[in-house]
Amino acid sequence: MDNYGLFTKTISLESLGITGATVRYQLSPEELHNLTIEKGQGVETSTGALAINTGTFTGRSPEDRFIVKDAITEDKVWWGKVNIPFSPEKFDALYNKVMQYLSGKELFVRDAYVCADPNYRLNVRAVNELPSGNLFCYNMFLRPDADELDDYSPEWHVISAPGFQADPDTDGTRGKNFAILNFTKKIALVGGTGYTGEMKKGIFSALNFILPVDKDTFPMHCSANVGKDGDTAIFFGLSGTGKTTLSADPARRLIGDDEHGWTHENTVFNFEGGCYAKVINLTEENEPDIYRAIKKGALLENIKFKPGTNEVDYEDVSITPNTRVSYPIDFIDNIQFGSVGYNPKNIFFLSADSFGILPPISKLTPGQAAYWFISGYTAKVAGTEEGVKEPQPNFSACFGAPFMPLHPAKYAEMLIHKMREAGVNVWLINTGWTGGPYGVGSRMKLRYTREMITAALNGELNNVAFVKEPFFGLSVPQSCPNVPTEVLNPRDTWESKEAYDEKAHELADNFRKNFTKFEEFSNYEIIAGGPLA
């Protein structure tokens, strides 16, 4: 055992093509934390968490994500702007260059697994150039017991080399950074970027191919929790819609906050062993579970401190609005043991509609659910990206297009089947604006959204009157406990009803235009689930 290792097991990386490396195997979070600080790669915050800067890249780079096009993927992957093909020959050449780069270095190796349901477990070995990257893998992947490591055999490898930079002219990449999946060799290769989320999203993307194709299991970009009666709720939503916040409910046990599978046995299991939450404008009052989880063992990314202190300033987005924290799921007190739930009863689609058009809560038919799922709508607010001066619609198929190797219709078919099989209710929740668009209206109060979700979960909306709004045909409840009635119908909250109608028509047109690329793969029921006006 060396000075930092917890295990006497010796790991060789020569089978990967890495030679002469000093391997730090299965280090503890504390050791990785201390090493990062010793190397000048991070600092400790006032709460004991580790804070790092990920460098040039502070988020994923979707245009630099590739899938090797080979016998396994050629006829199954939905190729295009999301799933960009990469040749096996180019992969092998680039892979060999990365292995040569990593040879002779100090490397951090972690044996872990994904998929909490033991029937779907997939062993993953992470090889990291940086100790902070290995800490991220400790936090986010599931952690085997020490005795499970004796006969551990990895099925997939995640290899992260932030310091390696590709040559686009010879390597076939778009730039110096890349994230490439190879399903034949079972490797997720990440280079040229220190953004840790590329590693977890690489494995998520792999599972989004493996589970439907090989396991008849529906993979979901969602959070999930369980009520006291054992009912499971599922929350789909793009970044910034409240997926993590709303699933962290003190009255319910958290299964996970981002990635799950829904099996043919009607169970829902977490892919991960941790949470990767945004911390922009984080407060203890609004998000107490996340706030309190930022302690020793947690890893903060790209945050700034209050002047002269090591206290995090969560309002400072001068590095990026995509400030993040990763931590093991057991840093949350109220979690579901084993990260597996049963008896799904409610699905929530979360959209932060910055146009202020969508109702704060509405109930969807199966056809509408499939249409909205394929559409994957939220809206960008002004200032979130360069050039965005007013709200813009943002569609991401299946609420996670960048991670979906198959055609969205495949996932939508699985959703409809699961909905009918389990008899679930599907709700559309607008966590965005009311009383007008961004800049005029105000963000829906978090406490109102929580009350509406609680009412749906408790069956308190089963016997209230619903009306269909005229633009999307959504069924809107006319009353909800602890929520002002006037909030429920968005048109009533606008000062100018004509302005609302004009903007609603515009949004409906955006939906129709976006959906044209899916129509040939969709049946009548799904197409009929779209806008009415």
C-alpha cells in the first residue's frame, strides 16, 4: 500500500495501452480532496467542500461529442447534429495518442458501477488524469463494497485526459476537445476538457443505447422520488427547470436527481450514486437539501468567493452561470434505500416557459404526453447566451437530446407503453413566468409549484373541475389547495389579453415547426397531441 491508497490491490493499465503510470487506486474522498489542494488545483471552502475551476470548458460541448460508427451502431443510432459519427480508424489512432500521453503519469483509477438495480448493474472503471476528476467519479458513480473489488472486472472504461489536446486536422475532431463513445470497445474517451460532467454524460449516453436495445428498459433523463405509500414520481426536465429542486421533497424519499431506468418489471432505478446540481443563486431557504450537502466530500465547480473569504458567493456567475456541485446521494438525508422505486403513479414534465404562456399545471393525455416528451420544451431567458436578447424556445427531444443515441420516437414509444402499463398520470408543470414574459412578468413562486405537485401526488386534483385552454388543448385545474385561483389560468395574469393571445400563437407555431422533423415517425395519436391553434 502506498501513502494514499486504501487497497493493496495492484491495478495495471497496460491492457489499455498505458505504460509506466503511477496508479493511485481507489483513493478515499479525503485523500483526493487533499491531493487536489496539495497540487494547487483546488481550494477548500468555508463548509469544507473542495472548489475547482474546470478551465476553458465550464459545460458540455455538444458539437464535440461523437459516437464511433461501426457494426453495432451503424443501423441503430440516429445520426445527425446530436449523434455525430466518428470512424473506427480515427478513434483507434486518437485513442493510441491519448494512451501515450497518459503513459508515465500519475493516474487516479476508480472501480465503480452504474445502475442501482442489481439486475442491470454495469461495472465501470474510471481512469483520471486529475484527482478532482476521480473524486467526481466517486461522488457520481455507485460505490462497490471493499469485498466486491476482489473479483471486480470492468465492462466499460471512462478515460479522462483534460490536459491532452487533439489536432483536428489529423485526429478527425472539431477542436482540441472531444468526448467519444465506442460501443464495440466499451470506452468513453474524454480529452481536452476539464468539465467533469462529460464523464457522467458519456456513460448516461451509453446506457441510453444499451438499455432499450439490449435490456427492454426505458432510460430517462429525470429525477425520481418515493412517497410514504411507496408510489414513485418521475420528473423530466431540462437544466434550469427545477428537476433537482422539486424532487428533493422533505415528504418523499429521493431515488435520484438526474438519470434513471424504468424496467419491464415496473421498477425505477437510479443510474448514479450521487447528485450533480446547479448552485446558481443557491439559498438554504429555497433548496435546503442541496445547500446542506455542500460539505467535506462535495466538489464545487467554477464558483467564486465573497471578497476576502473562502465563503462561496452563489450569486456570482462571472465564470459561468453553470456553477455546479457533485456529492454522494447519501449527503441527502431523505433518500430511498437502494435507489430503487416501485409503483410509478405520476410523471411531471417541467418547462421553464419564459414566454409566460403555459399554465403552471395541466394534465396530459397519452398522445399529448408523447408529443411534449418528443418536443422537450423549455425556454432560454435573455442573457443566458450571447445574442439572446429576449426569450427563445428551446427544444431538446426527450428532455435530453444530447444524450439520446436512438431516434426520439423510440423513447416516446417506450414512454406511452409504460404509461398505459402502469396507469400513470402525466402532468405538465410550468416553473417559468407568469403575468407576462421574462422582463415583464415574474417567475412562478417555488412554494406554489410545490403545492401543485403535492396536490397532484396526493390525488387532491382528482375531483376538481378542469378546462381546456384554447392554444395547446391542455387540461387546466380550476382550483388547487394553497394556490391562488388566479394563478392557474395564465391568460388571466396578463395585463393585455391580446398580447397573451399573440404570444401563445407564436409559441404554438414554434412547436409545430420543431415537430416537423418527427412527424414521419409519429402516429396520429401523437401528432394530435400537439397545439390546437
